[in-house]
Amino acid sequence: MATPWPAGSPVKRRGVLGAAALAVSAGLTLAATAGGITASFATGSPVPGSQGTDTALPNTASRVTVSGRGRFSSLRISVNQTEKLANQAVSITWTGGEPTVQGPGRFAANFMQIFQCWGDDDAAIPDNPGPPPEQCVQGAVGGNYNGPPAGVYPNVLATSRVIFRSDWAGYDPTVGFTDSRTTNVWRPFRSVTGDVVNVHANPNFNPAIVGGNYWLNSYFNEITTNEIAGATTDAQGNGADLFQLNTGNQSTGLGCGQRVQPVEGGGKKVPQCWIVVVPRGTAAEENAGTPFGGARPEQFGVATSPLSPLVWANRIAIPLSFNPVDSPCDIRKQDRRIAGSEVALTAIGSWQPALCTGGGLPPFSYATIGDDAARGQLANPVEGSPGLVVVSRPLASGTYDTTKPIVYAPLTASGLVVGFNVERVPKVDAPQEEQELAGVRVATMKLTPRLIAKLLTQSYVRSVAINGEIPSFSWLADNALHLGTDPDFLQFNPEFALLQNSSPRNFSGMQLPSGPSDAAKQLWNYVLDDPEAKSWLSGVPDPWGMKVNPVYAADVVLNPSGVAFGEPVPNSFPKSDPYCYQAPSLGSVVPAPLCGTEWLPYTGGLMNGAQITRAAADGARVEFNIYAATPADAWKREGPQLAGYRSMLTLTDTPSAFQYGLQTAWLSRPGDNGESRRFIAPTNDALVAGVAAMAPGEEPTFLEPKLSTPAPDAYPLTTLTYAAISPLAISTAARADYAAFLKYAAEQGQQAGLALGDLPPGYVPLSETLKAQATEAAAKVLSMRAPPGGGGGGFFTTTIPETLDSTVPDTSIPTSSTAAAIGTSVPETSLALGGAERPLTPGTSLGSSRLTALVLLALLVGSGLAAALTSRETLIPAVRRRLPSRWVEQ
């Protein structure tokens, strides 16, 4: 792909555009209403930057700014949050730098490299304490046999741990580790437990030989590394990037937040962790003392490792403080089981450590399972079933024993969102103003029910053109290649007309969770309640001729199954298109077919979708392996999308979007199909309005979304979860514990904040009416008695028993093993706090509550990510059919 800048020219990026300026230039009308931020759009010419450019996270009370030294003394590096951290995104910004120079490649000179490290201060730089270079996660961006494409990242040596070569003048055998098989001098990696990896790549690796690994460091690799190999500085000397922090759960080599570092004399401690920024200067400065520092060093660009001694001397370290990853709960106690919707996971994860810290309550384990399964376990309990479940719809009448009534308690209010991570890749003929924004993240996106329907139904060409092979479906003839080329999308998001997409596979659909859930049903209701979307699903082309994939047609005649899609409303996301791509044989090896579920694989859940999208790596096995020895080896996982070229969408929830720094789409409400339709951002106010627009359904104590109710300021995918419990079906002791949990959730648990025990960001507090209902429900759990004679129903005492005590006397969290109580390791839940008048996006979080919970994940989000982070679309030119010219990406 051609670079938009001439070789050797500085990158020029205009500063962040003000919202008002963008609104005027794009024909956008913004309105701050009681429900939050809404937008009305008029179509017009695409304007550079009109989708917004500011995705930095707001500052918190723990913001830190550190100055550079020496030739970088004018540099000021800021991190928006340095305390109460977990596995999360933080913003790193800087001023006082020199503009990045391109040629050769995107990063020839004057750029930043950023890592996460562990360790006590090595006293090497008194003015800026920091860790030794051996203890940083760095060098894995090129950690595969083929390496990254040329020009995307800095020079290969500038991204590696090779700090010198033994045949260069000035070689010092006491620095680093010399690989005797080569001339490479490596900077070893030392893990928090003391293990040392000296050589990181196998020089004798042969991909044609089965077995063996090219990358030798088991602590991190190209998939799991969180390093930023290159970040640009604009013409004004400023820059910004989002950095993903890892705890010991995600990076065992660092151990951040965990008591794992051995100490002299025995015992262990929690390691000090750091963000380290290494500023890079000109090629002449950085390459001094190497063969690349001769008469014309600029022809190579910066070509030395950031871990080499001369370069490391300029490093800027920022200390970090993580929330404990270890649990305060007494693992000897029998836990109380809760199961249900993933939407409540982060909130319950916050409350549980605080609840068990006082010592009076047992651990509460939480398994995320489908809402139908949760209702079924409550209605028909067996040994080991949870005593309390969390759902977004009540149990249907006739599905449970009415002699054991169900009590419902409002629990959490949040929202489903379409999260996205999109970096600008301007077309070659885009205006210079757009070229200057290359690699800058898109801040805003507007979606309608019909656009979401297209993303859910495998209707874009690239969602079924598996490996570039287009099936001979007549309905594809006038369909858009992917979302970014759809005129229906461009009318509301005009800047995308100036952009190309390097990952069309991932922009033709969303990352979607597998299995049934109330969240899936809520999204389908949102689509099917809209006349425009329902008409399109019924087979009526949109104004530009795009048609629904017939296997999703809501018309019995058009649908080849003979059944109209949407009757009944689906509670999952089927991938029903029948086309599979068959790759050519590799000798006697016949590759397995590549079908829709492999092309756009399911995620492990809403949080996992956010993790995948943040990393821009979905783990799809779509990369052809010409060395395959078995059919199972024919398709490899793709690597992560390249920095500056990321493009991915996901269905997630507001807490997960906050935690992983995703932007969130603004949505129009069903039925608002006019030219000046309004788009509603998922602000706190809009979520509150969304709850207010709900109404009881069959169960009078249970609010449900009513999209037909006029509520122009309400976010249409607001989600309310309820705890459901059958008090007469469980023991007295269990009732007391669950009642205390409900009372806590209704009181202290609705206090929004950053501390363990608070309501985490991404949720909004329940209304006073709902909190009162939840408190009353907690009392009912304790006071319900079977009626005399054993008849149906139940009755309650008239006073709240004094035994209903959920006070947490001490919320300090000692460290012990979180996972031991449930026999598995789980990820923390953590988010950034959103203001009441701004969208729930990274640009509106005010901080982060980083939580550790005794949370049993039936979907095991963490391992889902580990299996998922691996992918880049690879076509096989020799066998794929060429796309018709009208489908060639512009």
C-alpha cells in the first residue's frame, strides 16, 4: 500500500478538531438533551476528520507527567491514570517532540516506543527511577518467521531485542547475551519469577519441517505482546496513543498486581510495574557506533534496538499501581453460586471482594451462562444449581413451580453497544488534509437498525467471499463489499468515503458471541422493530440495490428454509450462509473446507469481543499453510492487524467497551427513518432515559425494553438486569447470604466510583424506585414463608429482619489466591468512568475501577482471548477468483 507521505517528509497532523468545527464542516447538528448527546445529519461532501479524531482518555486524579532528559529535555510524557489499574487501556500523550519523519518506512526518525516492565528501580538514572531493560515486554512485533510487512513498523532491528552484533566494532561481550550460532547479541528477558530467556528467535527454524518454533520466548509473543513498536509525533510536536496494560493474569512474565516476586529470605511480594517510553531521535543519533551510522544514516532510518545501552539511557519511566489480582475471600468457605447474564459480570466482580472482606459472608461465585439456561436452572434446580440467577427477562408463567414464587430484584443498568477500533487509511486520491490523519483512530460512527441488520446477516460481499472466492449468488450482484463501501453507511458517516479498508473481512460483520442470550434477543428486537430494517429483511432492496442474504429473509417465500427469519425473534446470532471455500490439495493433504464460522469466528462473550477488537486480532484460521502435513494444519490463525491499519467491530457492553478503550457507535431509534434522523450516544443520561422508557411485561415487577414507546433521548439498547431467586427452594442460611448480597447491591453497590465495592463505570445507578424495589426484594427473600397447609404462593412477614446485614466494615483488600476457590484463573473486571453528558467511549471515561472477583466464567473469557488473538486476511492468488471491477476496493 502506497504511503501517503513523500519519503523523508515530516508527518503533519492538524490538532484535534473541536466538536463545533466538525459539526459545521460535516453538516452535523449536535444537541445536548436530557438523554445525552444526539446528532442529526444532512448528507454532503465528505470532510476530512469529520468522524472525530480525539479518542484519548480523560485525566484522572492519578495522572502523571514526566519530563525527558538530554536531547529530549523538552519532551513531556503524560499517562492519564497510574493507580487502581488492571487489564485496561490507558492514554499516553506527549508534547515537545520532533515531528516523525517517514522514509524509509513510516518510522524513519523521531517516534516513540512504549513498553510495560516490572522491577525495582535499578538506580541507573537517579532523576527518573525505573526498571532494567531486561524486564520489559518488547521485541515480539516481528516475532514470526516472515516478520511484519516492510515499512509498517520501524526498521527490524529497531523493533527487536538484538542490541548489537559480535562482528561490529566496539563489541562488548559483557553486555547482553551473544548467540554463538549467529553474530546477534540479545538483550535477555528476565521474568518476575527469575526465569531468563536469552535468545528469542531460533536461527535454524525451518517452516517446512513439522514441529519446532521460531519464537522462543514463552512469556510473550506477537499475539500477546502489548508493546507499541512505533508511535508518531505530529508537526506541532504532540502525540497520543492508547496502551493496553496487563496484569499477571495476562502477562505472567510481569506479574503486575500479583504477589509472585520472590524476595530475599523467602516469601513473595507484588512487583513494581512501569510504563516505559523510549523516545527515538534522528538516524544519525540513534545509529551512532553501528554500521548504520556512517555517512548517510538516514537511508536506513533508525536501526537500533530501544534496549541497546545508548538508546535505553534516554528512557522515561512512569511507575504504576495495580489493584490486587489476588482475592481477599476465605477460600475455605463454601461459595454461594450465582449464574446468568454477562452484562452484570463487571458489577458483581466489584461487589464480591468487598462483600467477603468483612468475614461475615461467603464468597459469591458468578458463572456467565445464557439467560435461558439461567432461568431453567432456577425453575428446575438440581444439586449444584445456583441459588440466584441474573437475567434481563423474567421466567415465563407456567415454567416454574408457583408454590415456590420467584422474587425479582433490579440489579444493574448499562447498555449493549457496537464497539469499534478503526484507524484511518486514506485513499491515494484523498485530500492532503485526510492524508495527514493516516493512522489516527476514528472517534464516532453512526448506525441504524438496517445497517446493523446487514452486519448480522452475512449480506456484505466480503462476509461470504471466503478467501476472496465469490460464491455465485445472484443476490450479491449489487451488494456493497463491506460496511465502509455501503452508500447506506456513507450517508451518515461521510468521511469513510475518503478511506480504504485493509481488513474488509472484519468490516463486513461484527465480532459476535455464540449461544443464546437475552442480549442477542434485545438486539434482534431493535432490528425487527424498525420498519426500514424489517422491509429490507423481508426482501425489499435498499435504495442502492443491496439485498438481504436469503437465508436470513423474513419472507417465507424468499427464505430457502421455508421459514421466515425472525419468527420467533432469535436469541442468538446464527451464521447460516451455506457457502464454504475449498482450497486446492497440498499433495495428498486435502485442506478442510473454510466456512462462515471460520471466516468470522464467534467470540467467547461480550467482554471477549471487546478484548479481541481492542487487540484487532480475532484468531480466525484463514491463513493458508503451504507446509501443512495434515488437513487440520492447512489453515493457520492470522496475526493481529497491523498498527495504523486496524479495523474491527464488535457487539459488547458499556463496561467492557470502557475497559478496553473502544469507541462506541451512536444509534438511531427504531422507526426514526427520516432524512434527519437522530443518533443517540450511550451516555449516562441516555441510559437513564432508556431505563425510564421501559415498562413491565407479563411480570409486573420486571421492566423490559419497549422500543415502540416514544423516547427520543433514550439509548435504544439500554439493558436492565434483575436478580431472580426462589426463596422457598433454598436453605435458610442461603437465603440470608443472598439477601445480604441483594441489599448490598441495592445500596452501596449503586454508588458509582472507582473503589472495590462501588458500581463500576459503564453502569448507571438504579433509580430510587428501583433501589427501593431491590431492597424490598432482599427483605422478601428472608421473610417469605410457605403458606399454612402448603398451598400455592407464599407470604411475607411485615418487617425486615435485623439479620439482613450487608455492611462491609473494611474494604481493604489483602492478597491471596482468587482462583483457588473455584479452581481456575479469571480476568479482572475493570472500566473507565463516563461522565453524564458525554458518550460512553474512551473519550469520556474519568478513571478506572480495577476489580478482582471470585468470578467463575462458564465462557472463560480469558482463555477465549488467548485462542482468539491471532489473525490477517491472506488470499491465495493462484486459486482465488478475482473480484469483479465494481467490487475492487477503492
